[in-house]
Amino acid sequence: MAHANARLTPAGRLTLVERIAAQPRRPIAHIAHEMGISRTTAYRWWARYQQLGQAGLADRLSMPIHKALLRLLSPRHAEPATAGWRQITKASSSNATATRRLTGASTASS
């Protein structure tokens, strides 16, 4: 969520596309410059507005949709064995070390 003075809150995006729509002969780059945003950003919001209307100006997730869906579908808690494995693998220098720790195998090679 953007802070109140951000240039491109949903209300700021609406202002941008209203200015572009009101002055169709004026370059979008000039309007973007007046609003203090990049030309690329202005074109992106204009394209979303043309495609989706005002709904296209709403905030969206910055992560890819498939990752967002995985996050929503994954369980909120992990099994204790899985959680222990994650802690060990993060602390170890390799998965082989983690495997030895879990199985209790000695570090000496035979």
C-alpha cells in the first residue's frame, strides 16, 4: 500500500489517465513529466486503463500470479519433521551435512 503523498496511488493513476484522455493530441511523455513519473510508467497505466477501465488502476500484487496462488494454497503450518529439516538445512553448509545430522551418521568416511 502506498503512502498518502505517493504520486501513483489509485487516485493519482486516475488523475493521470484523465489528463491523457482529456488531451489526446498531447504526448503522454509530457503529461508524465508534469506528474513526475516516467514515460514508461505512464504508458503502462494508460494501457491498463484502456484494457480494464478503472479497475485496472487498482493496486496489484508485485509477485507473479502463480507464486501468489501457491502461497494461498499452501498450508499455513508445516509438519514438525519438515520444520526441523528446514532449520537444519538453513544452518548447514550443505544438504549432505544436514542428512548426516538427521540420520545420526558419523562424519568419518568408511
